[in-house]
Amino acid sequence: QVQLVESGGGLVQAGGSLRLSCAASGRIGSTYTMGWFRQAPGKERQFVASIRLSSDTTYYSDSVKGRFTISMNNAKNTVYLQMNSLEPEDTAVYYCATGIGSIYNYWGQGTQVAVSS
């Protein structure tokens, strides 16, 4: 069983930065992918970024490419999402997820990010 706990959310002004963390407990294999998703009020959950643990290959949605960076600290079993140049449109609950390949079986409880204009 895998458990994920996010932290690092908060309120920030437009143009500011935040770093989200997601600590994983349980067995995370090299075939796993770690991902970040977000859900704004009244909207569907959307993909933000992911990293394949087998190759450290990263993927980003077009809306965050160039502003957000996903990284993994294998020793700490923690994945990070560095968010720079934040915009009000980035306001959402951010979720960490993991699973084999692109099948996300495990989800965290979410952390709120609010960006004021």
C-alpha cells in the first residue's frame, strides 16, 4: 500500500513562487510514475506534470511548461513541484498521485494553492 502526503500549498501573489512536496510511504518501484494534478473550483481535474522514475523523464501540461518543474528525491521518497511565475489561473487544489506507468492508483489528500492578482 502506498500513502501520499502533500504539503507546501498556500496563498501567494501573482508572479510569486511556491514549492509543493509529496512524501510517499510504502513501496514505490522503478516502474512507477509520480504525477501532479490540480482541480480548480467548478472544473475537472487536470494533469500538471509527471516524472517517470525509471528514466527521470518529465512531462508538463502546456499551461505550466517553462514555469513549473517536477523533481524527485529518491532517498527521501519525495516528489516536488517548483512553481514559479504563478498566475491567478493556477489557483486550485493540487494533488500528488502515483502508479505504474500512467495508471495512477494512489492519490494524496491535496493541498490548496491560491494566487492573488
